[in-house]
Amino acid sequence: MGAMGEATTPGVGGSPWTVVLRRLRRNQLAVVGAIIVVALVLTAVFAPWIAPYDPAEQNFDALLEPPSRDHWFGTDDLGRDVFSRVIYGTRYALLIGVAVVAIESILGALLGFASGYFGGKVDAYISRLIDIMLAIPTLVLALAIAGALGGGISNMILAIGVSGWTEFARLVRGEVLAIRNSTYIEAAKAVGLSDWRIILRHVAPNTVAPFIVYTTLYIPTAILWAASLSFLGLGAQPPTPEWGALIADGRGYLSFAWWIAVMPGVAIMVTVMGFNFLGDGFRDALDPKMARQT
Amino acid sequence: MWRYIFKRLVSLIPTVLGVSLIVFSLMHISGDPVRLMYGPNVAQEKVDERRAELGLDDPILVQYARWLFRAVQGDLGKSIRTNDRVTTMIGQRVEATLSLTILALLITLVISIPAGVISAVKPYSVFDNASRVFALFWVSAPNFWLGLIFILIFGVQLGWLPISGRHGPLWSVDGFLSHILPALTLGLPPAALFTRLIRSNMLEVIHEDYIRTARGKGLPETVIVVKHAMRNSLIPVMTLLGLRMPWLFGGAVVTETVFAWPGMGRLMVDSIMKRDYPVVQGAVLFLALLVVLANLLVDVMYAWVDPRIKYD
């Protein structure tokens, strides 16, 4: 937050958020990222108008057709239009990314706050839990949980969400620890404010900035994990046009119909890049010290 | 040093116990594993009989204590499907996973250290910009998809390398060739990340006073870069290496499935699909142990890279 305070010096002007937005606009990659993310959201919302075909519509006269003017990304083994399936897949990718990060951030924020604010035994237990969770590869745990719960998109979201909250908890814990001993929190305690009031009114707002950066940077990670789970058959089930599942569908046809597996992969890559650019841009705008290092 | 390693090993016990509790509960969040295995059409008597055989009708704490007691002795139970010992099944596959992850790690370091150093020595040069573009590409692409692209290009189109299976140990010619594509799939995405990290660390270190002093003494630029700057900029890389261990083993699970690799990851995925929980538990526990030990190794290596770090 010091960085944002520094930016609001006389002559620069505006609220801290205006300054952040101005810095974000100056960062070309962040602008590209923002354009990609907005385009993805619009694609998800207007999928029925953008997709030329119904994503589930089978056409046995056009099986495994290569990309052409009629089918931009070709067709699959059931004659379904790969472009339309990829377009509809945007909906699943964004939904999964946001839902997973929502679960991760709520769990992480609650545990991180409790750990950092109350300290002592609460901190010791939660830190130990984080150590334990960090020992198990997130993807491995998510796979095992998704397998135990039995596939499907909602189980997959839950499995990834409960496996991947540790980074959020560590972030919030660190921020809260840094804020907890500051004089204004001491003052709030001295005037007799309750713990919850202090957390909600004074501590939480100061963790918002790094939290936004993490959220933006974790959506693509969640999308990649979800695609991996679906690819392995433990996420979205056929005929759902989820990108990981689409790549799995095309795997068997790789040598003579590469487009089925390659196109959804490109979509994942562009999405992940967009969110990463935007997340990096947010990070640089909120903490200019980091800006020129990477 | 040995005292530090011993102390760290002892401090790992609660972590490993916690992992074992999570791993053990996995079997129980899915309901009755025997019913799941048999399906809905098998008579309840047969299900009950098998449950009793497996000790699944005892109280949960008793089951955990029994499982843990056996696990400590190296007995992770038997596969529900094949009746093979889980430790034997893991033992047969661990070498394949280790040889794959070690080669992937080597690829990561061999590419990222020189690339990061060159990018920092000549920032914003053609090389630096090219490495930035490559980094963006590798970090954004799902690794199973990259694996498929490698199969398509180097296996199917060019026919240079085998596209599935492990054709022998790493040191044999066929074995080495079969390791290349999966190890690249697993090692290139972290290489991209490490390159950028090493570059930014080097850029910071290069402006330190002691580098200026080294220049002032008239040391050759290579000595300054390799002996003074690089060594110090490798410390944060070690931290990232430790943090990335779970990602490496997690990535191995997916990569092994893409390349039909006979390792732990594929064993785990196959067992999840067949709902063979003793094997899933064993594999997850073993992968977690590998992560914990790899992290310990990274911590010990700190001392080698940075003599300022003292272990008490």
C-alpha cells in the first residue's frame, strides 16, 4: 500500500485506484491482456450468436473434415464443428476458473486471516495444515478427490478448490501479520473495537490489492488444472465441450485430424496468456518496485 | 549439517502424519469403496463379506490406526483389483517416474541458467526478447497439450522419436530416446519460468557494489558473471525449485498418461479410474514423501550455493 500512497503525491493526483488504472493503461501487455479477457467474456456471453453451429450437432456427411471456410477449425469424429465447440468451451473455462478461485480465495482468506490475526495456537495449527497441504501436489490431490467424488464439472471445481487454497492463505496471513502490528490497528484495539470489526474495517481493505493480483493470476492456473482433470477423464464428461475434454476427444485422431486436439489447446493458451498479462499488469501497477524486474 | 538434516527429518513426522490422514480420508469421502467397486448389481451379502475381509466395518479411527501402523512398517495394503501388494506396485514404477522427473529437472536447469544469464547480461536484446516470447508460450500452454504437439511433430510427422512407453532405462540408447519427449514436455514449462526468474535476479545482482568492486579490480567479465553474479542469483532459484517440486510431480502424473509412461502417475490415474483406493492412497502418500524429501534436499543445497547460510 505504501506504493500506492507514494503515487498519490501532489501533481500526480487521483485516488489510489485511479492511479492503478492509469498505470495499467500504460502497460501494453496489460492492455492486451484486458482486451483478451473482455473478448473471452463477450464470447462466453454471446456464444450462441458467435458459434455458426450447435456444438452438439452431429453431421455424418462431414466427419473429420480439415479446417475450411464452412468449418474454420474443422470437424470431429462425429461431424461436430470444432470452432463452435471451442466457442462454447469458453463458458466452461471462465465458469470453472472463477468458481475454483472463489472457493480457493474464500477458504484461503478465512484461514489466512485467522492465522495471521489471532496468532498463537491458531496460527500454529493452520500453518501446519498449510505445510501438510503443500506436501501433496495440488494436481495429485485434486485428481484423487475428483476421483473419489466421481467426475463431473461441479465435483472437479470442488476438488481443485479445496486442494489449491494454500497460496491464498499464505498471502493473506503474510499481509495480516504485516498490518497487525501497525499503530493504527493498535489504536483501533485501544478504542475497544471488536476483533471482527477490526478485521473487516481495517485489516481486510489493506489486503485487497494483493488479493486482486492473486485472483487474476490464479484463474489461468485453475483453468489449466481443470483442463488437465478433464483430459484425464475426471472433469467434464462428453459431450460437454470443455477444452480439456475436447483435447482428450481429439487425442486418438492426432495423426490424421490434428485440428480436433490442437485448436482447443490454442484457446487455452490464449486465455491463460490473457489472464497472466492482466495479472502481471495489476501486480506492476500496484507495486511499481516489481514492475521492471520481470 | 548432519544434525540439521536429522532435525529436519524429525520435524517432517507431523507433516507426513497429516498427509497420511488426508490420504486415508480420501477413501472415505466417496462412500463405500467396495460397493463402488462392485457396482449396484452385486448382492449386499457379497459386499458385506468383502468389507469385513478388508476391515472396512471397523470404526474409522481403528481403520486409520491399523492402516498407519502397517504403513509405518512399509505395508500399504493390497490392490482391491489385482490383490498385488501396493508397495510392490509402487516399487515397480518409481524408477520410471524418477528417471523422467530427474531428466526433466536437468532440462529445466540446463536451459534456464544459461538463457537467464544471457538475457540479463544483454537485456532487451534479440535473445532476451525471443526468450520472453518462448517463456510466455511455454507457461501458458497446458503441458499435456504440448506433449500431444510433440508427439504430432517429432513422432508422427518426422518419426524421429518414440511416442509412447519407456523403452528401457535412461542410460540405454532406446531408453534415452523414449525419455526425450516426455521429459521435454515436463521440463520446458518450468524452464521458461526459471529463465525469467534468473534474468531478474541477475539484473538485480549485477548492480550490487561487490560486482562494481570486481570490475574495478579488473576481473574478466566471464569471471564476474559466472563466479560472482550467477552464484548469488541462484539462491532464489533454489527456493523456487523447492516450491515447484509438487508441480513437477503433479505434472508427471499428466505427462505419464499422455506418453503411456509406466510410472507412479499413470498407476495413480489408472487406479483412480478403477476406484482401487489402496493403490491411490499409496501412490499419493509416496508422491508426497518424494516432495517432502526433495524439499529437504533443496534446503541442504542452499548451504552449498550460499555459505552465509548456517545450519544449527
